[in-house]
Amino acid sequence: MLAKLWKEKGFKARVIYLNGHVVAEVFTNNKWKLFDPDHVIFYVDSNQNICSLKDIEKNPKPLYTLASKDKNYNYFYQSKNSISDRVEHYFKSTIDNTIDSNILPNSTIPPLEFILPAGCSLVFHKDIKTGTYSATVKFSKHTSGILQIPLVPTEANGNFSAEFNTELIKINGIKELPKENFIQSINIKSASAESGIRYLINPKLDFLHLNSLNHVSVLSNSLLTIEPISISTNNYKNFGQLFFLLNQKSFQYRDFLVHANNLNNKHTDISSANSLYTQFLSFDNQLSDNEKTILSKKFNLDFTEAFTKAGSNVLQKELHEQYPRAIFYFMVASKYNRIEELN
């Protein structure tokens, strides 16, 4: 998935099979660089250069850089620990390491725009028996239109009809969705209550606590759209963004929903970007500068200036990446009268 995403965005990329583990390499600045999406890490040498497979095979004890300092957000965080014993043996057994540059040749990456149609809800749920996470879009009898989430749909259930890519499928009961190709879009034609689609969630979410009910959800009374992150091939930051993109989006949506639900104790109704902006300014003015500083540090959120500059045009291009967390900041700022309640 990562290598395919890189190729779709114009980078030279390939997949490496390590006989029990799979990683990806991207070619930038005349050098291959290896990334490990499963462990959300990449490896660097003593000069802080990102290692390739060949580099690691020669010296399987490089430093590595973790994707997340506190496991809640995907920011670059350097660790001086050596490569983990858990994956070291994959690199040591070089004879069975194979490279594949022909990555899913007949498929394309799904659109990265997030679209939730009116009349449905997005639920993040943890099964306390198995400890696994899933995300489910639940429909109502009023649900219709395009559903687009940058996650992998795995199961449909209930009674509804929809176009999966261009194929019209009628669901009656439980149906496992095909995994041979990426599902680019889902167009809901008709639906009944208690129908929905379940999505795969990155297993790194399994350590996260939701709430006493072990689920959070957002209800869309009107169409909700979050524009995709704009990616170019100009610099290191952008190909790094692609590495963290899907994890980053999952964490952003999840954290927004968790805190919004904790504040409301009910479904969170998201209205239009324009009305969010108006409410944001109103509630933001109620916080002191000191409270905003505490908020920013606690949640790594510092979008007041960016959000204000955006005016009513919150979804302008340069704010695509910031928009989900700006909504979250708005939700926190709008519901807390005193910052001490956050502690």
C-alpha cells in the first residue's frame, strides 16, 4: 500500500519481501530509503541518513527513528535504541530477501478525500474480548450518495444496494468485500437502518483507550467532506508524509471523535465548515492566551492563527492537512469553560 501510494504520487518505489515481513523502499536524492509501515519506523545511520535495505544488510544495528513519541500522534521522533530484535533476523537472512518493483500493476490507490454522506454515522469500536479495533459506517434509511474513506472496506452487512467501483451489488445479510483490487468509491443507492460497511483499522490502534462504552461515533446530518492532503514530490517531508498518511488520518479522525464524544456524551453532529468556523471564533475568544498555550501543548494543536486566517474558506488548499485537527481544536475550545478540566 505504501509503495503503491508513493508510485501514484510520482516517486520511484518498490516492495521488499523478507520471508516473514514486508517493507517498502522509495528512491529520492539518488538513494533508496527503507520504511517499515507495520512497525511505523524507518532506520537511520550514525549520520542520520535513512538506510536502504543494502545498508541494513551490511550493518543490522543502525539507529532507528520511531513514528510517534507518545503513540497518539505520528510525528518524527528519534530514538537512540538499536534495531529491534523482533525484526533484526529478517534483515540478517539476506538470501531470501526479494525485491518487487511491479506493485499491484492493475490497481490504483483510492482517493484520499474523506466523504461521509448525510444520514449515516462513522463508529470506531473496540472489541474488549479480542482487543481488536474496527471502523464501521452505519446507514439509515435516508442514506444515499458517495461514501469515501481512506481505509480498506472489508465487510458489508444489512440490506442496501451500492455501486462498488462501477459494479452494482445488493447486500442482504453479511458479505465479505473483494480484496483483489482497491475499492475506489462506494455509491450508496438505497439503504435500510442497521446496514453498514466495516473497515480495517491499523493494528497499532489496539493499545488506545476509547471510553467506558468502548466506542465513539459521529453522526452526519449533512454531507461531511474533508479534503485530501496535498502531496508533491519536491522534498523529504512530502515522501515522509506519505509514509505516515493513512496512520495519521486514522489517528486524527479517532482522536477527534473520542474527545468530541467525551464532551457531548452523545453523537457529534458536524455541520458545515463555514458554521464550524463561526462557532470556532466565538468559543476561541472565551479562552485566555494561557489556556490556549496549555491546550496547544497538551494536544499538539496550534491552529488558531491558521484557522483564523482561513476565514470562512476553511477548506482552502493549504489547510487540507490541518483541517481535521483544527476541527478537534474547535471542539475542545468550544466545550471547556476552564482549562483545568482537561487535566
